Amino acid sequence: MSATLTYKDYIGSIEYSEQDEVLHGRLEFIRDLVMYEAADAKGLKLAFHEAVDDYLELCAAEGRKPDVPLKGSFNVRPGRELHRRAALMAKRRGINLNTLVSDALRQHLDRDEIAA
């Protein structure tokens, strides 16, 4: 079972409130707060789609660009020693640090997906 929903490149969380007995979620990986809820799974999926569509329509009406989730860059703070080691390895391989980190991350995730 997936703990997320996807629609138009947006990712939504799935949570359950025992107190309210409803499913709810929010658009993940954007700065704006966009939430949705429903009584059942089918309704939550519909509410998520509506929330994405409403968000995009609101941004268009306000004349602003909507946040785009996971734009392709993020900051990593590995600490001084790990940063130094990585930079030296990238230099020895004749690649930049971004390529080294991206390759390492890809290998780690591929290995994890195979194990899953």
C-alpha cells in the first residue's frame, strides 16, 4: 500500500484521524499549505485531485506561479570531513561534486529498491 497519492506531478500524504474518523492529507514538498479530507479512500483520492486543481486555478487567478514539488535540487550538509573526502574523490575521478553525489544517491536508491 502506498502512503501517498500522485496527480499532475503533485504528491499528497494520506493520514487517518482516529478522533475525527476521517482520512486527510496535504500536498507535500511545496511551501503553500494545501489540505484535503474525506470519509473513505475513494473520496480522499477525489478530494486530493480537487485540491490540486483548485490550487493551480487559484495560482492562475492570482497571477503567480504555483510551487512545484521536488524541483531537482537540495542542500546537503555532510560535515567538513565528508565534504573534503567527497570533493577529493570527485577531483580524482574528473567529475564535479554534484555528479559524485548524484551517482552515489542513485546507486544507494537502486540498491534499496532491489532489496525491497
